[in-house]
Amino acid sequence: MKTAVIYIHGKGGSASESEHYKPLFPNCDVIGLDYKTFTPWETGKEIHSAVEKLKTEYDSVILIANSIGAFFSMKAGIDSMIKKAFFISPIVDMEKLITDMMSWANVTEDELKSQGTISTSFGEDLSWDYLCYVREHTVEWIVPTEILYGSRDELTSYDTISAFSEKHGASLTVMENSEHWFHTDEQMRFLDSWVMKGNCRFLSEIRL
């Protein structure tokens, strides 16, 4: 079976990060998507088009998505085209993250609605249109999914990731004392082991 692995990076990342995953999927073609937009309604379309194209060339497609890349992927309408997903530190409740950032920046909903966009001291722009979109388009995700989460993730609480995993039947793996960004040697070794274990489960499932 000819399989493609598509990697969707997070904020500040790049498609070149997909190179790390090639040794972990030796019998697959691993492709990183260099998306050009950064909103769920635009980036979702980019991801959908890329996966749709891969489905014409491969028998199956596996998704690896990092941070906000997972959120964009869940907004892309690709559920029926993805065989298996690996989410690394995924943003699974964008509304909560936005309202948390509003609290950090001391911005009220009325202020955000009035101004439309507000820049913050921590480098994030708050957008009323973005918040409205998130509220109007709830996450639906039916793909068999493995989730890797750091216990000290500063963007997503354990309760939030646990609730999402339970609701969507995802397998949750927690690395203790790890932050949102997996990047140290120890964290990457843990990540690699997590991917390989997830692959073993996946191969066992499709053979049943």
C-alpha cells in the first residue's frame, strides 16, 4: 500500500521540519506543507487541497500536525481522507486559548468587538473575526488520533486536552515536565518513541 505522510507545522515552524519524520516512516513519502496563510478558514483550504491531491496519488494518507497546525487540520474537512493522525501539543480548544489571551492582555470582549484587532505585549494579535469564527465552527474530528502532550504546556491545560481526547477517542500520551514546544534532545527522543509506538498500534489495527 502506497502511503503519504503530510506534516503541518505550527506557528514559527516550517515545512522543512518534516525531514525529522522521514526515518520514522521509512516506507512512506513524507511531505511538509508550506502553507501561506494563518487563519482556519484560509489555511484549512490549503490543507484540504494538499490532502485531496495526495489522495489521488496514494492509497492512504497519514497526518502529523504540530500545535496550531493540528487546529488548522481539524478545520480543513479532511477527516474522510486521513487514515491516522499524530498531534503534537495540539491546540484543541481555540476559543479557550483566545479568551485566555484576552485575560492575559486585560482585553474585554466589548473592546475586541469595537476595535476588531488588538495587538498584545506577548506578540499575539487578538481578532474579533477570528473569535467569532471559532465560536461558529466547532471542532469535529473522527480520525484515529495519537496525541503527545507536555505536562507543562502553557497553552493548553491537561483538563482541556484530556476532555478532547475522551470526546474524540484519541490516545493521549503525556511527557512529564515538558512544555508546549518539543525541541530538546530528551523531548525529541520521547517524541520519536511515541511515533513508533503509535505506528505499531496502527499497523496492528489495519491487519485485524
